[in-house]
Amino acid sequence: QVQLVESGGGLVQAGGSLRLSCLVSRITFDINAMAWYRQAPGKQREFVASIFKGGSTNYADSVKGRFTISRDNAKNTVYLQMNSLKPEDTAIYYCNLQALWTGRDYWGQGTQVTVSS
């Protein structure tokens, strides 16, 4: 069973930076895309950023220009560099993987990001 393990969350002051990592293991199929989602208390999970098989990326409007998604295929890791953090970025951040042929989604356990004002 594929495993996604996030790391890099923590407490940071507004204006600061964090880099999240998502290590993928036990994968035996092609990946269509990997993405980051987040869920704030009392809110629905929302899309943050994605990176597709060919390398193209998408971002939520709320993080454009501040967050950057990237990947290191050799390390089976996807990153989310978060700069100029705001208190409203506070949430649990989840790593997502979408399989190429089945479209099935896989999720990590999440990592907490807290931005203080």
C-alpha cells in the first residue's frame, strides 16, 4: 500500500516561511499528479497547489506568488515552499497523490501549520 508521509509543519510568525515535504513510498504505479490541500478548523479541505506528471503546476488564488510546489523524483518527495505566511494559512496540510490510470486518490496523515500574528 502506497504511503505518503508529510513533514515540515510547525509554528511560525506571520511573514515567515516553512517548507513542507511529502515522502512517497511503496508506490507501484504511475502518478498523474501530486498536490497539497489544507483544512482549517471548522472549514472544508481546500486545494492549495498541484504538480502534474509533465511538470505543470497549479495554485489556489490565495497562495499564488507566495507558495511554490516542486518535486524531486530521485527522492520520491514533493515539497511546498511557503513564504510570506499569513495567519489565514493556519491549517493542517495534507499531501495528495492521484494515480495515473485509475484516478484513485491517496492521502497523507497531514502536518499542522500554525501562523501567529
